[in-house]
Amino acid sequence: MKKRNFHIPVFVPHKGCPHDCVFCNQRKITGQTDDMTVQKAREIIDNHLESIEKHNKKGEYKAEIAFFGGSFTAIEREQMTELLSLAYEYVKSGRVDGVRCSTRPDCIDDEILTLCKSYGMTAIELGLQSADDFVLQCSARGHSFEDTKRASDLIKKHSIELGLQMMTGLPGDTDEKSLSTAKEIVALGADTVRIYPTLVMEGTHLWDMHRRGEYSPQTLEQAVSLAAKIVPLFRDAGIDILRIGLQTTDNVNERTVIGPYHNAFAELVYGRVIRDKIESHVRENKIHDRPLEIEAPKEKISQITGHKKENLIYFKEKYNIDIKLI
């Protein structure tokens, strides 16, 4: 049986980041405005572990402390070491299996990786966002794709799990560039990936660009359709997709952002992946005006029917096909 994975999120919002990317408002995304202290981190970790250990048997899950929300390897070294030291206490006690963090590609070197690994770091996620240097420049990322390749190679050299995060719909981006980014992620040997459609949040440069008419976000349909083409590339390469779309919070929802937001974005994408597969079969076999039987495990039924049964409606209206699930 596959183990459940738990990431215990400790957010260090916008700490250490040397750049102000056009899309970024980490304090809004995380809902956290205060600085992270060791005491706060301990309370967060203890609260999460209490819930995890209460509802799961040891050995049936994997838990990692995750320093998210900023550029962890770029924060003041004393604070980084203090937080790593705290996390390592839980690693040594056996209550967690490791530590992970998110950071920028240009904030990685051998010295940092050696330090992180000495404190039980098991995975590092890089904010790649795009493999296209023009898109990175338009987004004010402050690094190049070469920085990502160098950092990825170093992380794998230190035998640390490599995670890469990509965004679609950035300024200067196209579907073709996003698909190329996904292919580069595969080529870099990523172990995990996150896919985020770009959302326009108040308090960002992108918000101002949108108000001036200089940027238009993807529609929900465009974002779902593109992500559904990207997902199979990662699945075929054996890359674990950790997340698709930003998590819904009090600060990130349909009332607070502009762009392709949906509180079940991943469900829409996975449903579209299956819809595309079924449609390919329908076209190849010229199926029309008759029932189509699909045999599938129970856990796949909701993806086949689609969000609010939209896939069943789609095939009925377009091909006059009634799908029967077995």
C-alpha cells in the first residue's frame, strides 16, 4: 500500500527573496504577515503532528516539515540554521521523515546544500516558473533558465529530491512555451512538480499591469485545457504531481483574485485529461449516436464523469453519446 505523504507547512513569507516578481504577494497567498520564529514553528509542527499521529498509524505515512512561502535558502543564515535545527529535532526523534523547502534557483550552491543536508533536508523545490528567458524577464524573476539547470544539477548531485514549480499564463508566455517548460522539467529529472496558473492578486505589479491593460490572464478554459496537456507529460515520465492550482484560502478565492481561479481546479484538469483520452478514442473509432461503455475503478469514476458531470454532458451534446460506467 502506498504511504500517505504529509507536508507540515511552515511559512516564511517573502523572507530572503532578492526580487519582487510581478505576480508575487506571498503574504496574501499564505495569509501570514508576521515573521516566523522558532517558537511559532514549533507550535505549528506540534499541532500538525498531533493530528497526523492521531489519525494514522506509524509506518503507514511519510511526514516532512516544509519551509514554504519565500526563498528559504536566502534568508538570514542564523534564522535559517535555527529553523533547520528545530526541524532536525523532529527528524532525530523519528516523528518526521525529513525536511523540505522551496527556494529560488539562484539561491543554491554547494555550501548551502551541504548545510541543509546536515540538518536532514530531503527535498528542495525550485521556483522554475518558466524555462523561457523572455518570460522570466517579463515576470521580473531576476534569474535565467541556466540558473535553474545549474541548481537542479547540484541538488541531484547532493542526492536531495528535486521538485520544480511551473506557472502558466505569465507575461510573455504562450501555450507552446509552457509545454516546452514542462518538457524541460522532464529533461532535468525532476522528482516532483507543482503546476500553477497565474492569478492576478491585489498588491502585485501584475495587478497594476492588468489595470493598465498591459496584461490579460488566461481564462479558466484556457488554463484547464493547457494543464490537461501538461499532466500526461509528467505522468509518462513518472514525476509525482504534488499540486495543480493554488490552494483556496481566505485570501485566495474567487472574490480576491482575477484570472483562472476555481476551488476545484485540479479536479477540472484531471477530468479534462480523461475527457481528452475518451474523445481521442471516440474520433479514432468514429463512435456517434450510440452508448459507450467504460470500465474503470471506483476512484476514477468522478474524473470520468467530470466536475458536476460536465464530461457526460459534453459527449451527449457533441456526439450524442451516452456513457455507461462499469
